[in-house]
Amino acid sequence: MKNNAIGVFDSGLGGLTAVSKLHELLPEENIIYFGDTARLPYGTRSRQTIVRYAKSDLAFLVSKGVKAVLVACGTVSSNAINELQASTDIPIVGVVEASADRACEVAMSGNGKVLLIGTSATVGSKKYEEYINSKYRGIEIISKACPMFVPLVENKLRCGYSIKRMIAAEYLLEIAAQKPDAVILGCTHYILLADVLKELFYRSVLIDSGEEAAKRMKKTLETDGLISPTEGKTEYYVSDGSEEFLGKASVFMQDDIKSVELIDIENYN
Amino acid sequence: MKNNAIGVFDSGLGGLTAVSKLHELLPEENIIYFGDTARLPYGTRSRQTIVRYAKSDLAFLVSKGVKAVLVACGTVSSNAINELQASTDIPIVGVVEASADRACEVAMSGNGKVLLIGTSATVGSKKYEEYINSKYRGIEIISKACPMFVPLVENKLRCGYSIKRMIAAEYLLEIAAQKPDAVILGCTHYILLADVLKELFYRSVLIDSGEEAAKRMKKTLETDGLISPTEGKTEYYVSDGSEEFLGKASVFMQDDIKSVELIDIENYN
């Protein structure tokens, strides 16, 4: 079992930012990545549908014999993590607890203010509030859905910096005046907007939820005795547009991805 | 048969703009609308996946006994219309031929220039070029994918006019200088950006592909002897987010929609 790969999934390509971090932290572990490109985006769907899609994504990775799963999707981590954990014995690590812990650590040595930004489904789930309020005292958490951020990253315009800045300001300018100590980028796509977000939140620490989840995965594997350096090989699977995946992947990670396999995700339940 | 409803489907809510037009043109016909909100958007997917999704959308409407189907989705009309027409005996009307005919009519009394704007999959299909070149002489057709337009309409920002104008200019400012006689809005969402598009293309006629398809549907029913005034009732179905549908539908049509039914589209093949 411990020689098996780590599974990682996301609704699309945003989760590749977490794979990058895993490559840094655990360069000799094998990884199997799945991006559900036939059904993305998840962040605007109902909780019921997010749970159904997430279960089939997990079923695919389990069919590949993975030893643990990193849910590199903020929307699934906020809306379906309990259902996923209840359905299997292998460790399932999402982005919520890892990034909330890091944000609270920062906020506790500041003014106690955390801002969560994410998809509509992530913000609507109230999962961050629930976790932080149950574990920390004196932390004020505010949240804001930024539904245009995923399409903005996925369809980067030719010379889009001013457009990115304008959309980010539209969602976040007022909230930035509240000077949060930490801003949780609750969607793994958002780190690709770090330039404009740093401009808006120049006083705040930006928390990359994919990176925090990757660190948490390393800890989990160590605790469970599941670390096992093997070939350091990563396999990529998507449910649609494999050629487009190869074209776009470099936006999300530096690694040169040479091949990707197309699967029919509706066969996994 | 002729007493049965007209079926209309789209990947999501854009097709409601075509239903509006059908209500104007054929107020006494019954209509069954399906929006595939669990799998939208279609415009960034591969042709293979678009065909598969479109076939199940059609299968759902056929299971409801519709007498004809209006494909109120530019992406499906450009990528899967032949497959849909081959799979059933009822008339299937898409947006391509109807809106291309109207655009060429305009262009022939002008400078012979037509611009198509649509999703990446619509522009990539080259279906408009194929149809226009086979039927008309001396028409120059140019095309431009505008992948941010659908998310822009679906997630309208609080005071987004300047953002809409900036994104539209990014895609279309250079091409507007070519002064097309007619601009085909090849996606049924785009009519909701008519304000900024009219500003950019103040010399051109904007062709609403949903409206042209509705007119074509009326003609087809007349020709086939399928017109049959009944109750003028419309039923709405979606594959996800029925409450959100009720909240958003008013963006796309004036009618007050009181109920919508949720179906599992993966059960239809």
C-alpha cells in the first residue's frame, strides 16, 4: 500500500498548482492526477451535484489504487469532504483545515482578521466559519465569493492585467479596506491571480490553499507511515479535452507534461 | 403529434432568450425547455463531448414526446446538429442556418462582410463558413471566439458596464474597424451584451441567433403542418440548481417562471 501513488483531483486544472507543491515537498512519491474537465466548473453547482461529482472523481482514483487523496478543489473540500471521508478508509486531505489553520496562525499574531475568497459554493458552504469557530477564539472571519475569477484564469485574455485588476477591485476593494491579516485563496485557481491580489492586499499574507493542502498531505503520510519514495512519476487523466489540457497545463505548473489520458468519468460511481 | 409541445434545449439559461421569441411568435404552442445546468458550459468542451451531451439532451426531450426541437445553443448547433438530425425523425432546428441566412441577406445589400462571434467550440467548428460558402457567393466571413462572454452574462457583476465594455473591446475592437455589415451573435447568451456590442458595432446589424432560430422554427412547423395552438403552456427542466434557475431566469426572459423540475440528465442516452 505505501508504495502506491498519491491521488490528487480537481474539477479542472487549478489542482495542478497543488501537484507542483507536492513535487517540491515529496519529489520521489508517485502521483496520479485527475481533472474533471468534462464537468467543470464545480463552484457554481449545487451541493448535491458537487457531492455526486466528487464521489465519482474519488472512485476513479481509488480504482487506480492510490494510498491517499488530496482534494485540490476548494469547492469539493468545502462541500463534500465528509461524504468522501465516510466512503473510504484511505486518508482524504482537503484544503479547508490546512489553509484555515495557517490563516489563523497569521491572524493570531495580528488583528485577528481572516478573509476567505472562493467560489460561490465554497463561500456558501460556511465550512471555513464552522471549522475556525470550533477551533479558534477571537478570530473574525469574513468571506467573499468571486465567481469570475475561475473563468478569468482559464481564459486569460491577451493583455488582461487591467481587466484582472478591475474585476478583482469590483469584488474586493471595499473588503480590502478592512485590512485582513490573512487572505485565504480558497480556490486553487486563485494563486494565478496573485499579482493583482497582492496589489489589493499589500498588508495581508496570501494563503495558497493548494500549497497548504500539499504540506498537510506530507504530514498525514508521515503520521500514517505511508511515505515511500518510489519513482517520482506523475500520471495525468482528464475527462475531456486532453489536447487542450496539454496546451493549458503550463499556465498552472512549470513541469513539462508530455502525456495525458482521457477517461469517461461517468463510468465511475 | 401536432398537439405535442415544441422542445427547446440549451447548455444552460441562454436558450431562454429563444423561448421568449417563441412566446412572441407562437404564443399558443406548448413548449418544454431543458437547460443542462449540471454540465454547462458547452462552449469550451471537445466536439466529442458536445455531441454526447447534446444527444442526451435530445433524448430527454424526445422522452417527453415533443413534435420538434429548437437547439437554442450555438455550440451544439455548430458541432452536433448532423448527429442530432440523424438520430430522430422530428424536425431539429439549430441557430446556424437561420442566423447565417439573415446575416448574408444584410451583407448582400452592404459590403458583403459578416462577422461571427461565439464560443471557442462554435468558432472552431467552422460550421458558419462551411454553410455560407456553400450557399452564397461574394460574402466574406470573419469569426472571433469570445470565451469570457458567457461567464460575464452568467455572473453579472454589481456595476459591471465598464468591465463588460473593456472585455468586449479586448476581443473585438480591432475587428470592429473592419466594419462588418452584420454581426452574428452565435451564442444565445450574447444578446444580453447587446448594449456594449451596439456601442462597438454601431454601423452593423446585430443578428440575434436565438430570435432567428425561433423564426425558422415557426416556418418549419408551418411547412410541415405541425402548427397547433394549444394551451400556450411552458414547462422548464434543469439538471442542477433549480432554485438558482428561478432566481436567474428573469435575466434572460421577462416571463415570470413559477416552477422548474430537476432531472438527472445522465439517465438519458
